[in-house]
Amino acid sequence: MADAKSEAHLNLHPEEPTGRGRQVESEQRLIRIARLARLLLDVPAAALCTLDGTEAIDVRHGDPRAAANITRRLPALLATGPVIVRDVHGDERLVRWSAEHPTVRFFAAFPLRDREGALLGTLCLFDFRPRSFSPDMRHGLEDLAAIAAEELQIPRLRDTQEVLISELDAAQRRASVDALTGLLNRGAILDRVLREAVRASVDGSPFAVLMVDLDHFKLVNDTFGHLAGDDVLRVVAARLRQALRPTDAVGRYGGEEFLVVLSDEAAQNAVGVAARMLASFRDTPIATRAAEIHMTISIGVAQNPPSLAVDVENLVAAADDALYAAKRNGRDRFEVACFPSA
């Protein structure tokens, strides 16, 4: 074997790029563990090798390929625990490997296991002379192997955590979204009203709710069928969303009823928002799979009076009352709820 001085050596899946932030950072930590092991035992080389082919090797002198070579034969040897060989030339288990690396005499390998006991890899030590191995050395290497095993599990645990968070986020989205329209469902939009109410009670910021209902929607279902009715609801949802700022919210409150939540400047101009919504339906028919359908909407507007305490239930009820006033007064219009003065 060549006797060339070398720094830490890293070989991570040669066919793949190695400059990937978190992954490389983790591998550098593994190299430091291998270096600590080499310094602790005062041996020429130490290697931390995983079953998936990752190698973190620290070499003072010698051939680092010896580490990779021996680890391919280790799983069966490590089944019962660490392998410590004072002189590999006298060990029948390593005859072939010893022939390939005749200058290596001492060899030790400690299994790296996950929390369930599954083998992740090995921490290996090499020397070019036979040597003894004291209990203190063994305990020190066992501790380093445990640290290395924890380090190897960090990416797996992080990935698992990210998957769980993603699945939780997806479940929460499904629980708060109306399947047909893609808008917030009744519970989620009412929760938004409550959050705006809490904010208003803290800083006095204005907010408003608009109750929107389709005019003569039952006639659409009776004439063109429920699939066309579903088309109408999807288009209505999209147009209401387009009429709002990204910071405002709209949800499907009931069958053909929608609840809009406006905050700050939009809340101060709630009647302007309502007028814009009316115009977007009045001027443009809705294309469905059955026909182009002219639809209008009616809107009830309720603005939270800054002089009164915020009451979510009363505010939504006031918007609903104003909506039915718009229906009674001819539809295709909005009405504004009136609150008693403070």
C-alpha cells in the first residue's frame, strides 16, 4: 500500500452530484466522527461506511479503498456485535480480504444500528501492525458508533417529518376546502370571520362580510340538470375570487350561498366590492356543458361598526338579512345591513 499523507476522503455515490446542502453537511459530520475515531485509537485509518454506499473515510496514510472493500463483507460478521481482530492474518473470516490488503494487520468494526436495531453501516478502524484493544477503547468506539448511527438517521427522520407535515397540511386543506368549488368550506370561512373579529377587537381594524346568493339557481338545475348547476357554481366561485384581493377570503356557505370576508381598505369599500361582483355576473353569461346561462346574484353587506363590540354571529346574521332584503327588492342588487348606534 502507498504511504502517502492524505486528508479526509469522501465518496458518496460517485454517479450522483455531492454538493447538495443538507446531505453534504451531514456527510462532513460523519467524516469528523471518523477522524475522532482514528485519533482516539491512534490508527492510520478510520472509515464510516453505510449499507447504501456512502463512505466517510479519514486516512493519515494508506489506501482508503480497504475500508470500502471490507464493509461489503461485514453484515454477516456484525450480526452478533462488534468485530475486533488483533491480527487479520490469523483470522479465517478475513482470509480473502487480507490477501487483497496484506499490509493491514489490525481491524475493528462497530455496527451502526437504527433505533429498531436494523444495521445502517459500520465504523471501521485499520492499522498496519497487530495491536491490542482495551475495554476503554471499546467503550469509546461504541459511543462514537452510537453518535454516527444517530447522525445517519437525521436525514431519514427529517424526511419522515417533512412527509408527515405535508400529509397533515394536505389533510387540513382537504378539511377546509369545498370539494366542488375549491373555496373554503362553511367551517373554514366562519373561522376566518372569527379571526378577523378577534383582530378587530384588538386593533380596531375594519372588516366586513358579504353574503352572496345566486338568483333563481333552482331553475338552472331544473332546466339544465345538476351537472350544469355544478358548472355554474364553479364559475361563480372563480369570479368571486377574482373580484377580491389575495388577502380577502370567500367560502361556500351553503348550496348556492357564498360568504365573503373583507378586511382593512376593502372592508371600508365593501359596497364597491359588492357592485363589482354584481357587474361581473350581469355582463357575462356562464358557459356550462349544457348552455350559456345568464345568472345574476344578490348580496347582503354587513360592515362591522367600529363603535360596537364584534359579534360574529350577529354580523353574519345581519349580512344574511340584508341578502334577503336584496331578494325582496328585486334581486341583482345589494343591500347594506343597518346596525343600531352605540
